[in-house]
Amino acid sequence: MAIITISRQMGSFGTKIAKSLQDKTGYSFLDKELLEKELVNKYSIPEDQAKRYDEKKPSFWDMFSSDKDRFIYFLKSTMYELARQDNSIVMGRGGHVLFADIPGTLHIKIVAPYELRIKRVKEEFKYNDQLAEQAIKHSDHDRAGFHKYFFHINWDDSQLYDLTINTEHFTVYAAVKLIEDACHSASILEHQIEGDKKLADLCLSQKVYTRIVYAEKMPVYLLKVLTEDGVVTLQGSITTDKDVYRCEKVACEVDGVKKVINELHYMPNPYHL
């Protein structure tokens, strides 16, 4: 399964390049509209929450809400599930971070000089200089804050990407050709089968976590669900002794789980001693 993640600066033509790439390849397009629809319909994330956290740093009060954690968790689940179904172009939403450990995935960043970005935004939205500059600064601030808060990374770190394209000197057509050539390179293709297996394991980990935390509402502290070839390892602590084994039972019932290694440990609540 081929996966291409595309990060872009506003005014860099990143969206045009991604859509042209999708037209050329026929890959599924995982963008804001599709992901929000899945979050609202499948996971019952309120539409206003999906819009509030999408590629934005949470506000001061939102930082104290569990809604943000639920949003990012189910965003991750949705992206993994959709990418597993078909060859995919993942547009923004921290895709280059969420798919960083998937072998055979190509991570692209589309950039352009600041003044050129202002010129393009003015032309596209009929803005004056001041509005165009405000829009770009707001977009850059939101995306940087989103990545720093949710993923603890610097969005501008070049090492997060396999290929950075500056569209000052590349047309949309030329950029698409560069990405296609990179996607078909031997170093990407030879790891895609391994990537398919890794993605399947990540999807299974998400399903087990969802079942334990959100369906069964088990009180597990710092739960980690690690999966390798269908073998699930549970890590974390829980304040009720009997729930250590209940979590294992719940995990075993998830379709696709071959075996559960239970490394959860009982940690009594000190207030109950």
C-alpha cells in the first residue's frame, strides 16, 4: 500500500499539488473534509470539536479538556484505517508524524518564499497586502502550534520530510512529477509490504485501545497497546486487581488479536489504603 503525506505552507500551492497528484495517480485523498466526516459519523466527535482542534493548537481552556485527547486519538485511528484501505495521499493533519514509522511511506513538504506566498494568497482570495499577510501568519502559527502541542515536534524541521519542494522554481506539474518519481523509487517500493504489516498492527492496537478505554471505560493509567503480527502487549497500571485480567479478556475479544501478553500491573489507589 502506497502512502504519501503532504505538509504545506499556505500560499505554497501545496493543495493544488496534492489534488493534481491525486488526479494523476487515482490515490484516495485524505483531507480535512473526509476526515471530519469520518470523525463525526463514525466516532461521534461533535463537528465543532473537529473544527476547533483541526491543525490548531488548543486554546488555554481547551488544554484542560479531555475532548482534545479524544479528538487526536480518533483522528489517528481514522487516518490509519482509511490509509489501510487504499493507496493514499494524506493531506496535513500531522500525517508525516503519524505515519513516520510506516516503512515505504513518502513524506513531502511544500514551501515557498514568504513574499511569493503573500502574492499568491492576494490573487486567490482577492485580499490586500495586510489581509494576505495576516492569513499567512495565522496559518503558520496554527500549524506550528498544532504540531508542537499534539506531537511535540517542530513543524519546520527538515528531517521530518523525505522531500521538500520549493515552488518558487517548480510548477505544479513539475512538483507532481518529482513526487511520482520519488514514490516509485526502489527504496520506497521495497518497503511497502513491510509497511502494510506495520499499518495493520497499528490499526489493531488502536482497536484494542478503543475497546478498553472508550468502550469498556477501564481505569488504566498510561495504557500502551503494542502489536506485532497480531500479538498484542498491554502495558500500564490499573488500580483494581481484578481489572488487570479483565483488560486482557477484553483485548482477546477484539477481532484479529492472536495472543495477548499482559504486562499491566496492579497499583493500589493510595487514597483507598
